[in-house]
Amino acid sequence: MLTKFFYSTMKGAPNLASEWGSLLSVLKGCLLNGFNEQQVSSVVIADGIATITLGSNHGFIEHQVVAISGADQVAFNTEHRVLSATTTTITVNVVGITSATGMMTLKTAPLGWTEKFTGVNKSVFTAKDTTKNRFVLRVDNSLPAGYDTTWAKFARITIAEYMVDIDNFGSFAKAPTAPNNTNTNEQGNGVTGASGVYGWAKWYHGVETSPYLKEQSTTGQSPSLEWELVGDDSCFYFWAKITNSNGRATYAFTPINSVSNVDSFNCFLSATDGLRPANANGEYFPTGLNSANCQWKSLDTSGKFILRDYTGIGNTHEPCGLFSLNTGNNQQVSGRSDNLPSPNKPDNSIILHDIYVKTNSGIRGTLPTIKWINNRWTYNNKAVLNKQQGKYLILGANYHNEGMTSFFAFELRG
């Protein structure tokens, strides 16, 4: 299983803009299709290392994963993590072959997920590894009925046990939902115009630049927004810089590494809690109810949804919070704490820790791939940290109104 990462600054990466369907295009590029396909000029293999020559300024970078096709040697037609890169070459590890020939192409490798159903600016995605993640992710990045075309842009996000088609959940469990607003996330509350509610769990991409989010506003929308995505066969984490000024959201779709062997609804969603009218203000600098920033702080439950209680009994949509090693007996922010020296003095390291998921029932489990950083991270964004147990990619998750203030670490497996 390979951990893969994608940036908006990568060559050929899909553009995230304040346009309907734009966020879905980014997800399809990362989950399904890949991008930046190029012809391979030559391959030289020595001592298990393949040096691949491409055109100048090919755009591939160290540690990212590329997919090769068209080689006469079947073993070479697979995914490889880039060991090093120059302006015209990259190197990768190879096993079992001493040469590679043929009309080869190379591109940024997608996560290899599947689009189960599709509609106009709508998709239902399933993970590549359905043994770990048997659930579906519905992304509706279309213009809601009754909503002004120029207002803030977002995708309405639903997690579900399964779906019958692009708009039909049948009798399967889904979240977010509640007894008194079963379909509000997908259909809104039926009211049109500025006083209407257009969904619940949302991934924003294009809102106003003031300290408050009002969907009705068009101020500050941008033709190009930064984003990052990290994932693997069963999960992904996605950051969208939702305005061209401040505000960076932490979004996720992932199974939980459950502590219970009877937990069959261990599906986690992180989204903006946007259950409010289009003309209502919601703060996006701090966290809390309706925080578009969706910054992950320990014990904060805003915008975090689990499909169903671990028993599988009762209503769907169980609220939850996240927490890690508490080094100060207070609310924590990953990569921002001053409660431990940075680096940690006894071993001169950065302390990483699992992120636990807590519900009213207790500890539900941990999130895969991602780690909490218990020291203040004072080094570069997008740096790779070498630990005894492996390599970790460090990503800044939030700009906030103080600059980039929150960081997470991701296991670079494979």
C-alpha cells in the first residue's frame, strides 16, 4: 500500500477555483485519473535503480508516486516512489529487471479509487481497498436549486453504507442526517434564495475574505486556490484554501482503525458544519459551530461525523471528537503546542502520536496514515521527516489569521 500526495503546485494538477464542479475535478484527478502524463525518453537500470529520462522541466518531485505504462517488461509497468529528481530525470527503485524498453509513458499516479455512480458535477466514489473501507463517498459539487450562481462555492458531502444510484441511498445508513432533517444535506430545506439552507456537511472552495463566511457573498472569490491531498487505497485527507486571503479547511474521508472487532460502521467524515441559511454569518477563523476553517483541535466535534454507533444500532450519524497525547491538560492543536520542547530534548526528535476518535461511547479507534505532532513545528511545510520507524510528510493544515499554524504528519508507506 502506497501513501500518495498531491499538490496544486504540481505540474498538470487540476485547478481549484470558485466554480461549480471545480472541486470534483480535483478529486477525480487525484483519486481516479492522475495527471501530468509524459513520454519516457530512455531508462537506464543499474544496481536496482532506474534512471528515467523525460523532457526538461517534467515537474515530478522527490517522494511522489508515479505510474509507468507501456514497457515491454511487465514488472516495470507499476507504481514507483521517486527517489530523486533533476530537471530532466527521475530515479526509482526496481526489482527483478535489468532493462526497460518500449513506448513508455509516466504520470502522477492516482489513488486508484473507483467512481461508482456519476451525474452532472456529482460523483459517488469507492476506495480501492474495500476490505478496509467498504463505504461510499458522495460528492455533489453542483449548483443547488434556488441558490444564486455567483455565491460561495462548495460540495455537499455524504458518507454512506452504499447507494442505489447517484441520488438514491435506498435504506442504507448515511451521514450526516437526523430524524428531523433526513435529506437536508443532499436537498436543502426546500427554501430558495438567501434564507434557504443548502446542505449540511460541505467542502468549501471559494468564499468571502472577511473573518466571516456568508454563502450569499461573492467577495474575494478566486480563479485559483491552493490545495493538498494525501491518501492511499482506503482513505484520504484534503486541504482546500477556501479563500484567496485566509481560511484553510481540513477535510477527510476515512475508515477508523476501530478498537472493537464488531464495529462495522467505522466511517469518518470531516467537513464544514454548514447547516445554516445562505445569508447567515459563520466564523471561519476560529473553530466551533459552522467553522469553515474546520481546524482540527483536540475534543472539538464541529464538522466531524461517524456513520453509525459501533453497535450498528440506533440512528445514523454519530458525533465525535479527536484527541491525542495531551501534554498541557488543555485543548491541543497539532504542530502548534509549546508544552514540549521542539525538538524533544531526550531523543532530539519530533514526537508523533496516533489521533484518537472519541464518541459518547468512549474511544472508537484511531485514524489511519495521519499522525498528530506534539511539538511546535518550526520547519518547512511539505518537508519529509526521517524517523526510526520511517519517513513522514509534514503538511500545514491551516493558515488561520496567524499564518500557517497547524501541521500533521503522514506515513510515507511503500
